[in-house]
Amino acid sequence: MSDNGFVDKAKGEVKENVGKVVGDTKTQSEGMVDKAVGGVKDAVHDMSNAIDGAVDSIKKKFQD
């Protein structure tokens, strides 16, 4: 999990809940978007790590 994704998801959770409490649908929607952005950042980070691992594995096979 990337730190940026975590921060966006946490910020989104707060905004969404504040929006619900005060009845502000715009803030609530912004929170939902922030949470989605955080999820995408985490997914991209995870894919990047997987690709790096695959590249390292392939490099090792050719070095042996």
C-alpha cells in the first residue's frame, strides 16, 4: 500500500463522513472520489511492485 493512497483514502473517509453528518452532498461526494483515487494509487503501486519483481526474476534467469 502506498502512503499517498492511504492518505487519500483516509482524507476521503473523513470528508465523506463529515458530508453525511452536515448534510453536504458535495463534500460527501468529494470524499468518495478521494477514496477512489487512493484505491487507484494503491493498485498502481502494487502493479509497479509486481512488474519490478517479474523483471528482477527474468534478469536472474539470464544471469545464471
